[in-house]
Amino acid sequence: MDNQVTQLTFGDRATQYARDVVEGRIMSCKWHRLACQRHIDNLARSAADPDWPYHFNPALTDANGKTYFPAERVCRFAELMPHIKGDWAARRQLIKLESWQIFILASIFGWVRRLTGKRRFRVADLFIPRKNAKSTLAAVIGLYMLAVDDEFGAEVYSGATTQDQALEVFRPALLMARNTPRFLQKYGVSANASNLSVVGKNSKFEPVIGKPGDGASPSCATVDEYHEHKTSDLYDTMQTGMGARTQPLMLVITTAGSDISGPCYLHQVELQKILEGVLENDQRFGIIFGIDDGDDWTSETALRKANPNYGISVDAEFLKLQQRDAIADPRRQNVFRTKHLNVWVAGASPWLNLHNLQEAGDPALTLDGMRGQHCVVGLDLASKVDIASAVWLFREGQGDAAHYTAISRNYLPTATAERPENAHYQAWVNSGHILTTPGNMISLGQIRDDIIVSAESVVVTEIAMDAWGSREIGPQFQEEGFEVIDIPQQTRWLSEPMKKIAALIDAGQFHHDGNPAFVWMLSNVEVLMDRNENIFPRKLRPQNKIDAAVALIVAMARAMVPAEKSASSMELIVL
């Protein structure tokens, strides 16, 4: 390390690391780059907007009135801790943080609220392949939160599904503490076999198997190897117990797995949407080390890309041997790819390239701006108590050169929007991207009237919907003179329009009005391909609404039909 680098603060080194990743000097996957880009973008926003509530690594004052910089304090603390495994431990060496570890620690602890100095991030997700010292990093964080965080009565838990797994974080922390007499003495820490405690502050750090006991109030909770959890019970219980804390930290450290129905996969998908800007959550930090779709998993490049400690804590020859074994024995491939490349090896895949989908958005697109043009209206009215969606889909041109434009409206009962668990809807309601209807059920009359009114400015050639969910409104449209086409919710009818939409988006031939609720619902669609390469829209959990996506798909099923073909030639049912 040169003198120029050593003179930088830890905060500066974190930012430099982010720039090196974004500018390609450090090998990284998409999600790794997006996490670093987020840091850079946040720094720019913080500098440009004094009203933005967060800033990075400012001078703060601790409980004793001493000035400190949060990123510097946590990183310096980490480098006072000893290694407890391997040759470094045998030589009694202290931890020397790598740049990627500095970035993580500085980000979690260095971003604080302007008004209070309290930490910005309440959740930190670290998706890191095995042998990259993530348990060591979690142990350091646990010790810091126990003794240094100025939290009276701190409760730090290392949680997992089994005792052995729960000890994977606690045991290194215990050994670090026991091997650092200065730490024990300075902070009054008692290192017992089953827990660490600070008697003077009534603070503790202990492993937990399953749910913590009643009355627990975690200030920091680590969920280790989250992919092994069948339910989110441990995570949820830890998080709900943090309500009385002013700056708690929920830490998830894990590799990928194979169970996409479990909470970990859904947790990662949500993080990916935050990193891509589809969802907003300023209080959640996350980083994913891995490889990109299409990368050759048998290459050394893949090993370097996915493993930030390649050649350091992760022995390069060990990884290469594991890789060679996986290449030779297909039975070992899934384990190798999940544990060492951080790839989920089973289940569904995202339907769309979200970056391209977002790039296709243009808030200037409106129905008034499409006056006189022909369109198909797609409807999804499956839910009576949650979101219902309408999509006006316009086509310009014919054949492979055609361009498509989608304008969406999304509806939600007022009672549903006001439920606490639906707080994520409220911003879209306030911005007009979701329209509310009075009461606790969707007003089909409002949707009907909106479509009828739209026909005064655009030419609605057809209304496409699933007859099962539209028995009431379909005949009403027919009475108004609209042609209503049933698109059954079956692979036969939906696969080709789904493929068409994905291809159009990637080709730059699809545009939409930039409605964030529309983008969110399209992002929720996951697909499983059958043996005939057919696909069907799926959502991984009930909360992941896809109504606007279904409305778009059924509209495309009709819009992609050449003008010279009739409805009867497509074997569709006219209601």
C-alpha cells in the first residue's frame, strides 16, 4: 500500500473503493457496482441538497463529549481486533481491513442523520460467498455494538437455525474479546462461555437459536446463513423487538441457496430492487458479491469476481480445485455455484431487464398526448380488495419495426391503502401513480368510466381481459360499443406476448409513462420455463403484486396480432 493511500481516512478509502468499482478498476458484478454507485450518488446528493436528511462521516460527539468520526471509529476498532483463525492467528496478527471491508463498515456506520447523528441504516445485507471472512466481519460488528456504540443496555444477538450456526459469529467474537485484554478492561467486558456482557451498562452479546425470548429488545441482531431459514420468523422477531431502539442494526450475512420459496431469496430480490432504484428504502444497506448472468462459471475470472478476498482469506488454489471438481462432477455444481459464486441455482428468473425497463420510461407520455391514436386496453381485475390495473397499449408501425407505448392506471381501495402493512403504497397514492376508490373494494364503475372517457381522445380498438375476473364489467363495455376479448390466464395465451414484451424492451422499441407502481409490478414477475420454453407470469409471494404486468401482457396478446388477422383467427373468445 502506497503512502498516498495510507494517508487517506477510512471514509475516503471507502469512497475511493466505490469509485474504483464503478470505474472498472476492481472486478465486480452488477449488484456490487450498483451498491458502490449508490454510495457515490448519495455523496453527490448530500453535497448538493442540505435538506437531504443524511450525510457521510461527519464529526460527532460521543456520550463522554469526545469528538469522533463514525467511519473512522468503527474501522480503527476493527483493526485493533486479532485474527483468530489460520496463520495470521498463529502469528498473533491484528486484523488489517481490506478495501471492500472498509467500504462495508464505513457505509453502515458512516452514513448518519444530519439532525441527530444517529445511523441512517437500520438493515445491512451482506451476500458474500464462503471463506471471505464474513463471519469475522460480523463478529467485529457485534463487539462494536456491544461495547462502543454508546447504547445503554445493548442487546446483541447472533441468530441462526442451529446451535453450530449461531456460534459461527459468536465464537469468533468471544475469541477476539478473550485475546484482547485491553478491550475487556477498557469497556468492562466479561467474556463468559455462553455470552459476553458489560455489567456496568447492563449489555450483553449472546447466540440465539430460533426466536429470541419474550422481552428481548435487540440493538443489534445478526442473522447468519439466512438461506438456510425456512421462514422469516427469526428475522421478523428480531426486527419487531427493535422498536424501542433509536439506531438498531439488523445484519444479514449469507451466501445464496437453492430454495426460492424461502425468505432469503425474497430478501435478496427486494434488495436488488432497492439497488436498481425500483424501490426506495434509505435505511437499508446491501451489497452482493457474485457473478453476472452469462458469465462463464468455470473461469478464473468468475472466481475473482465473486470472491472479494480471493487470494487472501480465500485460498486461490482451494477455489480452483473446488471449481475443477464441480466441472468434472455435475452433482457438485450447484453447491459450488451457491457457496463460492453466490448464484441461486434453482427456481424462477426475473422476466425483464429492469435497467432497460426503467430507461424506457417517459413521464411526458399521457393519454392526451396520444390523441387520435389506436390502442388496446388491457385489464386485470383479479383482486377486488387490492390493486387492479388498466394499461392502454399503442402500436406504431408493423412487423418487427413496430414500436409500442404503454400508459397505465392502477387502482386501490382507500381502506387497503390506509392499512399499516401497505405503507409502500402511500407515496404512489400521494403522487397520483395509484388512484384510490372509496371503501374497501375496487370500484369497477370508476375503472369503466375512465376507459369510456379515454375513448373520447384515443381509439380503443379492443379491451382485453380474463373473463373469469370480469363477468360484471365485460357486458357493460359491450353495451358501450367496445369489442371485449377474453385472454385466458393460461401459458398458451400469455407466453408469446411475455417474450415479445421482453424483446421489445431490450431492443428499445417499448416505452411507458414512467409510473413507478407500473415498473414495480413488472419487476415482481418471475418466470419458470417449461420443457417447450413456454413462460408464465408468477409472483413469489402475495405482497409482490403483478396486476399491471398481467394487464400489459393481455393487451400485448392483442396488439401484436397483425392488423389483417381477425379475433376469430386467434381462437379467442368474444364475451
